[in-house]
Amino acid sequence: MIDAAAKQAFDSAMTLARAGNHTEAVAAFTEAMNREPRWTLARLNRGSAHFLAKNYPAAIADYDAVLAIEPKLVDVYINRSAVKRAAGDNAGADADIAKALELEPNNANVVNTRGADRMRANDMAGAVADFTRVLELSPNHPTARLTRSAARLHLADFAGAIEDCDEVLKADPKSRDGLINRATARIMTQKFSEALADIETLLATDPGSYEVLYLRGVARISLELYAPALADLNEVVKKAPHLAAGWAARGHAKYHLSDPGAPADYREAFKIDGISATRVILRLIRDQSRYRPNEVLAECQKFRAKDRNDAISLARRGITRLFQNRPADANLDFAAFRKLVPADGAILDMLIAAANKAVESQKK
């Protein structure tokens, strides 16, 4: 029989925890435990309150004490793994998840936790395998299908990502992450009009989201709607000046509108994050070169005829020629680029290296 005063303190602690008053909750759980020292449930909840208050050593101590009494409580291993990971002890967190899986290999929540951990570690293939197993064990799991769609995007399994998002959106037509992931996958598979439909649904409820405006800007570039794309991307760089992708995409829109500010945008993108800038520029060039390579080359020639100092067209044409397996012609363009803007040689080097890597991966 639990002491009445201990029960009252426990109930007060739970109310405080639900209200987000974690430090006060810890004190109330401690009062309950002072009266009932072996009350495992109170210690377990105090561990969670310590965790939310970011007192990681105290949280681990409480979970250790619970497991000393009940060594087969799988949920406690999951909780302790989260604390250890937050504290930077990834090896300890992995060991706790391994122990939980040893105890209950078919526990969907444990497998899902490992999948999330694998995603954080950039093991996307392992994450997809785990989320697939979760869905075999629990077809209606609330997060596994959505998270698998994100992992599939990283693996360039765009059809699989769209399939997952379709299922998520059947259950929740306004799922923000489901719509964002599906719009992204649709852009990557050149289903731009369908992507715009998803994006407009998102903007109906969140019109100021720079993330969604960025997606619409990119989709509009791909549909050659450059002026509307520029309007979107102007908002993106205003709201998120730290986002290299926004500057790179805006540079691309400006380039197509013959805006003299395009080079400055590209340079800003590479100044912030060269890897992200390279990825965005290369994708935009590659998408265009896939479905209209001859038109791209003709457009570059037209822009060059209009402005002989247009170095961007030289880089764009050279990269398109790399994708066409014409490296000798590409090198002529790159040499001309370096002559015009020698200070931007490092930017060109990053683009060429990434393009060559993409070409090599296609050959395998």
C-alpha cells in the first residue's frame, strides 16, 4: 500500500511535469520517494524529469537504479539511450538499444529508435531497413513511414519516398512533413506541377515559411517561371540569409532573367556553404540538361552572344557538356571561365569535381 502523502506528492509531480515545470517535478518526485524509497515508478518518472531539465547524470542514475531492480524493462533502456545520446555518449546509447533489442527483438518501438539513431549517424540504408521492419511489425506505426520517406530521399529512392508520403497523406492530408517530403521527391523526379500542388497546400496554412517558399522557387525555376521564382527566393534570402541554397537558387533565377546580381548571389551561396551551393546549382543544371540538353546549350550561346563577359553561361555549358560525356569541349568552356573571372576558380573547381563524380556514378 502506497503512503497517502507519497501518492499526493507523486500526483503533484506528474501535474508539474505535464506543465513543463521539470525542476519542481523533480522535487515532488523526490518527496514521494523519500516516503516510499522503493517506488520504482516514481524513480522512473524522476529520471524523465531530470532528462527534460537537462540534468543528464541524475537521469542516468535514476534509470540505473530502476534497471538494478527491474533489469528487463525495455522502455528504460530506450529512455536511458536517449539521455546518453543527449550527453554525447553515443557508444553507451548504442549499447542500450542493443540490449533492448536483445530483450525484445520484435518490439517496433525499439527498432524504430534504432532506425532514428541510424538516420542521425547518416546510415540511411540501415535506417530504411529498420523502418521497413517496424512497418512489418506495426503497419500503422505513427512515425516510421514518414521517417522512412525522409531516409529514402537521402538515398535518391524518390519513388519509394513518394509511395510512403502518399500513405502518410491518406491518413493525414495536411501532414507538413509528408507534403514537404513528397514535394521534394516530385521535384527530384521532374513532376514539377504536382510538386507545386503540394507546396500550395502547405502555403495555405503557413504562407510565410521560407522552407516552403524555397521549394516553390525551385519548382518554378524548373518550370521556367523565373520572375515568380525570383519573388519567392527574394523572400527566402530575406527570412533566412544563412541558407546557402536560397542564395544559389536565387542566383539561378536572376541568371535566367539577365539580372546582373546573379554572380553576387552565387558567390554569397559559396561563402556560406560551398557543399550546399554546389548541390543546388548542379541539380538545377542537371535537371535542365536531362530533358532539354540542346536547348540549354543554345540558351548559353544566346546569353554569351548578348554579353561576352557572361561567365556563368560558360560554367553552365561546360557542366552540361560533362553530363553529355564531352569533357574536351567542357574544358574549353572552363578555361574561358577562368580567364574571365580568375577569382572564382575555386567555385568552378567544386562544381567540376561534383559533376565528374556524378558522371562516374552513372557509369557504375
